[in-house]
Amino acid sequence: MTEKTDAQVVIGGRTYTLSGYESEEYLLRVAGYLNGKIDELNADPDYGRLPVDMRQLLLNLNIADDYFKAEARIEELQGIVDKKENDLYDIKHELVAAQMKLQSADKKKK
């Protein structure tokens, strides 16, 4: 089993200890992502005027939006990979067929 990691991070100006089975670098990256989203929302002056529960909801919605966009991008890229794999398979098949024709033609010449 992997050893548990603790990392001191600052999120939204408060210090927390994150624990997990990921590396400290990963935990810091997660905290950095969260701080980026908070900073992004805090850049909008209207955001600061909202009640705390509404700000938290907007933060959660923004993170969920990022997640679903990343998931859609993964599906898109997987489709591209699948198409390229199919194209490669077709090219290999054509190459084998051409090699067989060439061998057959060489045999007929002899």
C-alpha cells in the first residue's frame, strides 16, 4: 500500500493540511487549481457581494464545468486516437496486400 502524504496548503487565504495517497506535488497542484478558480471568481466585483453560500455554489459550478469540459475533450481526443488507429490498421492491411501482390508478380516473372 502507498504511504499517506500530508501537505500544508493555503486555499483562499487559509492554511489547511491536505492528506492523501498522492504526492505532495499533486496535493499542491490541486490547491493551486482551487486558488486559481477562487481568484478568477474574485476578479468579478459582483461575486464579492453575493452571500457566502452563493459564492460557494458558483465555485462548485465552475469546477464542475471544468470537469465536464475536460471529460468532453478526453472523449474527443479518444475519438481522434481511435480513428488514427483504424487508419493505421487500414494502411498496414493495404501494405500487406501490396507486398503479397509484389511477391506474386515476382514469382510469375521467374
